[in-house]
Amino acid sequence: MKDSIKAFYELPLSTGCRLVDFEHTGIVTLWDDVHVLIVTGKVLVSGVVDVKLVPHQYDDQPEYWEIEVVGGCGGRLKEAIPGPHPEPVWTTAISLKGIIGTQGVEVIGASKRERIPLETFVTLR
């Protein structure tokens, strides 16, 4: 397994996707340890609104599981809508089943990283 993960990371980088900045993160527990990471941010590049959360691959469970905020994967970029309108934002989410470190998760954007410890996860009832 370690050789296959090493081989994966040696593959060429994509030119269609980039790390993007995020503004807010939060984790909610819906029921019985079903955790969901929610991340929001501003659309800074016109048309790049396809934002995904992409977890790193590990052989063993790390202290903080790293999850990248990636935008612009696939499709055509759209022109900005002219005229006054609220600043566009995006929201994306991912289930954390099988991708939580022993201490929590770490969200990685273009210019910052944010660790979210397990003890700060919020339960919705």
C-alpha cells in the first residue's frame, strides 16, 4: 500500500485545479458520530465556483487529517455577471467518515491552514 501511495504522489500535477482560499470552517455531528466538515469562502476568480474538499491519502491515521480546498476542476470558466450584486460566495461539505485524525482535521487553502481539534466538533440535536 505504501508503494502505491508513493507512486500516486509522483504523478504529474493537474493544471485544471488550484488550492483556493477559504473564510470559515465548521464541523457538525449529525448523529452517532456522523461528522461533516463545512467550508465557505468568497469567489475571487470569476467563474471558479466548483470548490471541493479533497482529503490526503495516508497509510496510517495521522494526528490531523489534511483536507485541501480545491477549486476550478473541470468545466468552462464563466464570465462575471455585470452590474451590482452581492459578493458571490461558495459553500462545500464532506463527510469525515474514515478521514479523521487522532486529534482532528486540518483544512488547507491557498494561503492558510486551519486545524480543527476533535473536542471542538459540534453536535446538532
